[in-house]
Amino acid sequence: MLLEFGPVRALFFDGRDAGLRDVPRPHVEPGFALVRVSLAGICRTDLELVRGYMQFRGILGHEFVGVVEEGPEEWCGKRVVGEINFACGRCGFCASGLGRHCPNRRVLGILGADGTMAEYVVVPTSNLHAVPDSVPDEVAVFTEPVAAAFEILEQVHVVPGMRALVFGDGKLGLLVAQVLHAAGARVRVVGKHAEKLALAESLGLEATRFPCAERAPLVVDATGAPDGFSVALAATEPRGTLVLKTTVAETRPVETAKIVVDEIRVVGSRCGNFLPALRALEAGTVRVRPLVSAVFPLSEAERAFEAARQPGMLKVLLAAR
């Protein structure tokens, strides 16, 4: 007998406004799993999407933890997180292990795939990772941004004692700083908010109020601001590396002369592997609980979005169950 399911609630962006609406329960195709979302996170990318970034239309959200309710038997009932890039698995990029850059990919809640700010989300089973029993939901929901922070270690050779500046005292900046610190770097967080810089210090990091006259061989732009690139570039030493983590809808001109003259290496850095992130969250080498500013029920998703926009807020979570 074919079961009939009613609509589910989701935060849907129609190109102008983000609002709660009833949407059809997601259909599960072979190779996918239906996950009942427990918690979803609101990040800077979500805020930029509703300002026009990527011209996205659909259900927002890409950070989540939940329980598989439908799909392959070996996954049903498991608590999971999931990688956000849905690669085609057939192109040359996929064959070479670069599925995150598949030209045919869809991206959860960002490009061509409905996201996680809903009661249910559909994710390829190949993207799923089981959450260790010792990692609670409010920690596991940070897996995606922690993985993005770990991606820097795949791109840049970080050695013990290496000086690093992280511009941006928000969620991602504090995660990046912790990952670099755990790798042995001497990290300084540069930001504009006294309470966030105090939090950085409580996490064992050095912190400085912007502006900062210091320069370093490794600089990360995690400001989430259009002018973050130029600020971080000015702080990068000759032959240093500047890692870009900021994604914004607005664009600014790029001053290339300093990059050429000082022979600076500029590295775009996006998604990362979930396995080191889950290990770090399980071991507690990256602390995320202090980064949670508020938790809202899914029924108050619009209010949660407004809260996430407010100065001084860090991570805002949506509880879908």
C-alpha cells in the first residue's frame, strides 16, 4: 500500500523573502536517504543567500544533524551529519577525487538542492557520516563549518610556531583559529567586538581589537565583509599566504599590485572533509558550545534569521524536533 504523507514545514526563500511555508515531504530516490532534522545552523552564507548570493531559490540551510528515517537499511535509525556537495560521480573531476568541484554538482541549500531548515532533508547516502554517540546534537551540528576550517590544513602547510592572523571574530573565524592553534600555529584573532575577542581568549587564543598593525606569513580572511580581503592582504607578509573564507553577495575591486610585488599566495578555501572535524569535536580539541548564541524552534525560523543578523550574535540554531 502506498503511504500518503502530508506537507512539512520549511524556511523557503523565493528570491525576495525567506518565510515559513508548507512544502511537500521530500521524495527519496535510490542512493539517497531521508533525514529527519534535529538541529540546523544558520551561517553567514545563509544570510548572504537572501541578499542575492548564488541566486538561490528554495529551502535554506546546509548545516544539520538528524536521524535517517528512510533509505538503505544500514543507515535507517542512525544519527548523521552530511556533506553538502552532491556530485554527479561521472565527470573527470569526480573521477579525480574532486567531487566538491564537480561542474554538475548541486549544493545543499545553496545551489539546486533544498536545504536543512526544514523538518526533513534528502541527502545522498555517500555524503552521510554517522555521529559518535559521545557527540551531542548541539556539537554535531557544527561539523560542516569545522570541516571548512580543517580544509585550510589540506591547502596550507602549517608548522608548529607559525604565526597566523585570523581576521574576523565571528563563528567561522573562531573555528578557524582553534583549528590552526591545535595544529601548532601561534594564532591571533583580530576583530571588532570586545565580547567575542574575550571569548577567543577564553578558548586559549590571542586576540586583538581591529585595527591591527601586526603582519604574518599566514593570514585568513573570515570577516564576512566585502572589504575583508583588502584588510587581510595588507597584513600578509611578503611571500606569505592569504586564505579567503569570506563569501559575500557584494563585490569589491581587487588590488593586485601588492599580490604581485610581495609574491603573495592567495588561496580560496571552501568545504572540507567531515572525518577530521568529527574527530576534533569528539576529542574536544575544537570547542563549539560557547559559540551558540540562541536556539529557536523551527516554527520561529523567521525570528531566528533576524536574530542571526544582529551584531554580536554568533551561532543561531533551529530545533526542528
